[in-house]
Amino acid sequence: MGSGSVDDAVTRGVPGEGTAAPPTALITAVLVDDHEVVTAGVRSWCAAADPPIDVIEAGARLAAAWTGPGATADVVIMDLQLSGGAQEFGDLRRLAQAGRRVVVYTGDGRRATAVKCIGLGALAFVAKSEGRAHLVAAVRAAAAGRAYTPPSLSGAIAADDAADRPRLAPMELEALRAWFASSSKGLAAAMLGISPRTVDTYIERVRIKYAAVGREAPTKSALVARALEDGLVTLDDLGR
């Protein structure tokens, strides 16, 4: 996966395949963080962005990402450790499995943590030491269904020493198969009973995971080839 930049133009994405909103569309993000100074800083950064990003403050309440205004927010920005408890990997996994676009924003900048969060389905992992520009860029990229990796972690994901076959979540695999068997993500979404936006998110996360193990697949044909190599689909699946 290539390194990130404060310029949205270099966030990873496939031309013509995304469901990104127009640049002027208002992005909404629900922020789950229990530190008032962090919340105030993120709110200020997002308000000063051009165009602004609307932040819904949730404090330490992860439930706010599922109810009220947070349930329909474009992006979930979440700290991993809330109120001194254990890291919230389970909640990250549940949000990702539901098709939510998650940016992990945490003080834990360790490579192993970054790799785990990406593996669980986060579209971006930003350490709090990265600052304003990278968090805003990550939120914009996630809202458009694209990945973002800040420079300090650009080598962490690619250097992961896991096996070269990514582990896909069940819904990521289902979305991949439905898309391969369809002429569009819209038809794939209809097959699965979910939105095209959610299909797009699942497909992008599959791309992230392949990039993380050094096997980039930026196009549909490249993803088909990877899936065939790994036995995730058969030629019969593609021809049905």
C-alpha cells in the first residue's frame, strides 16, 4: 500500500469504481473518544477543513455509532481504548462487518496494532501524533470508501510478516463473489440485500488486505485473478 498524503488526490482508489460524493458534499463523522481535549481538537480541525466536516461527538459511548445521528454518519472516528478499558477490537470488527467506514485514531502507533486494525476492516489507521492534516485526509478518504495510510505507517502494513493470503471477513467474501458474478456493484448489492455503498466498502477493504500482503489488486480483473489464485472463487462461480 502506498504512503498517504495530505492531498486527497493520492488516496488510493480506482477511477470509475467508487461511490464517492461530490467534493462539496457535507461529510458527517461520529467521533468516539473519551478525552475532551482530543474531541475539541478534532471538532476544530474538521470545522476548519475546506469543505467543513460535521462532527457528532459521542464521548466514550460506542453505542452512539449505532443510534441517533451517529447511525447514519459517513465515517466513524474511534479511539481504541476508552475510559481506561481494553482496546475495542471487537467493536471495530462489528462496525466493519456492518459496512461502516471506520478511521481508527489512537495514541497506540505500534505496527502490530495498525496491522490488526486494517485486518479487522478499518479503512484508515492514524496515530494521534500524526496531527490535523492526516486525520482530515483520512476522514475524507474513508467517506469516499478509500483507504488512507499516513507516512509514518506507510511501511508498517506492507511490512507485515503474515502469510501472503489475506483473511477476508465473511461479508467481504460474499460481496466479492456477488460482484464477480454481476456486471455492476449495484446488481451485486441487490443480490445481497445491501446498499451499493456498502458493497463498495467491502470491496475496498479486500483491496487493502491484498495490498497489505504485497499483492495489490487495483482493478476488478486483478481481484478476480487473486481470488482464483487463492481458491476463493472458481471459474464456475464467474460464469453463473
